Amino acid sequence: MKIYCYPKCTTCKKALKWLDEQGKAYEEIDIKENNPSKEDLKAAYEKSGLPLKRFFNTSGLKYKELKLKDRLASMSEDEQLELLASDGMLVKRPLVIDGETVLTGFKEAEWREKL
């Protein structure tokens, strides 16, 4: 299981603590240093069944700075994936990729059910 996190993110810290408490093995990846590639994001998006917007960190400064709330709807899927791959701070975190399971953000009930 790969988990993309930002070390200073409190939600990421909670998620990692939860994984440790459950005895789950994972590979932690610093999303700011090693952002997922466009190909990895596309594969995760396709596996997840989630809308692509769920992969964006909509509460992040970068998202607001780029005014993506107003721009995303007019962007193609390819342009959105390109944007996500350009900066890890735009990606919703933690991002978990485990085989066929893809999770964005940390919701304990959802994680308990899917992991």
C-alpha cells in the first residue's frame, strides 16, 4: 500500500496513526517531494470510480491561489491530471493506492470498510 502524505498535515498524521494502530503495512511517500505522476494519478482516478475533483485539495492555498473552484469545470480531464501532477500540494491527501483500492482524504469509517 502506498500512502501519499504531507508530513506537516494533521489529517495525514491521524491517518498514519490509524494505519499503525490497525497493524497495516504501508509505504509513506512525501507528496511534496515525490508527487504522483500524471500516469499514476490517471490510473488511480480510473480505479477509484470517484469524480476527478475529489483528487484536488480544495482547501489548500494553491487551489485557492489558482482560482480552481471557478476553472476546473472548464478544464479537460487531461488538463486536470496534468495540473495535479505538477504540484503535490494540489492533491487531496492522504492519497492511498492499494491494488484496486484508492482513497482520498481520511475518513475512518471509509478506511475501516475498504482497508
